[in-house]
Amino acid sequence: MIGWKDIPPGMVILEPGSAMKIKTGSWRAAYRPKWIEENCIHCLLCWLYCPDNSVKVKDGKRGEFDYDYCKGCGICALECPGKKGNKAIVMEEEVK
């Protein structure tokens, strides 16, 4: 017979590193970021501020978004300085 001590606590991730297994991008409600590469200065502020680790970086350069984990919060677009006043990240309506 199972006792209360044998049942894992609810809403707790017990396995280390398992957050990468939970693809939170399906939580996006209406908008997702779009990267406009020609306006990007590769400052990596989008990567720094992204709470979901959705901005990919390779060799010190910004890469595409990983939409499997992006929740569409828009922080990356807000923080993006862009080039000559043109943002490199804009929020666009999600097409499903």
C-alpha cells in the first residue's frame, strides 16, 4: 500500500534539467517574435533578456528563434536597439 510519503509533491519538477523537455512554445497566445537579420547588430540583448532561452547564439552571433520554447512575451523586441532606428525583432501575429 502506498503512503503519503511515497507520492511526489504536485507541480514540482523533480528531475534536474527536465525543463528543456517541456516545450513551452505551445503556450503562445497571439504573437511571436520575427527576426529581421539585416537590422541586427548582434548586441545579444535579446538573448540576455529572453526568459525562455529561445534566442539561439552561435560563434558570438545571434541566430534564429527556437519557437518550441518561446512564449511570445515580447521582451526581446522591447530590448532590441536595432540598426539606425529599425528594430531587428518585431512581434507578429501567430498564424496557426
